[in-house]
Amino acid sequence: MAACGDIAGTHTKNLFLRDGKRTTFLVTLRHDAAVDLKAFRPVLGARGGLSFASAEALREQLGVESGAVSPLAALNAAPGSVRIFLEDRLLDDARINVHPLVNTRTLTLAPADLVAVLRDDGHEVTSFALPEGPAEEV
């Protein structure tokens, strides 16, 4: 990832999704993970179709703009209002890189520290394995 320069640690990407019942999901994965939203539905427990949430929902629920989605943005949401998922491979990494609520900076931290901060704030964090199947680059 040329834009990340020489920053040590595993780079991440974040998806803010919603299902047909308007449940929202904040999903953090390795930056190179390919995603098939149809295959993701059972992993997330989504009901109905799964799609990207609107920029307005992103601002209202997480307090960030498009491009700055981060698991840290869950700290701006009421516990339980957004379901948080972290790819299980990230938990094996020594350090991961996330945006600190803006996309012009990068914060490097241990995955266990990220999970601890979110749980201390009252959020449940669920780890998941990427589903097998045809995937598209997101």
C-alpha cells in the first residue's frame, strides 16, 4: 500500500454495513481481504440484504466522514447500537493500523488493546473468519 508508506504493522480496512432490518455493522479486516457481502450475511447474523450504510448514517452513528471509518469510531456510538466485528487473523498480529477518526493519520496498536478499549466502553467485539466463496475487492 503505497499511501501507507513504511508504517509498521498490519494495515486494515473498515466497512460500515447495514442489513434489511437497519442493523448496522462495523467490520474491520486486513487491508488485502476480499469481501463477498452475500457470504458475509450469515457471519454477521445479518437479516435481509447487506449493503454499505449511507454517509449520513456514518456521521450520525459513528461521528466520522467517509474514508475515516475506524473501529475507534465505535467509541462515538452508544454501546450496542452498532455491532462490531474484527477479522480473526488481526488478533494474531502484533500490531494493527487504524485511523484515529481522521484519514490523514494512522494509529498503530496491539489488537488486544483495541478490543480492551472497546469493551471497556461497553461494546461487544466479535471475531470472525472470512467466509469462503467468490469475493470482490472492496
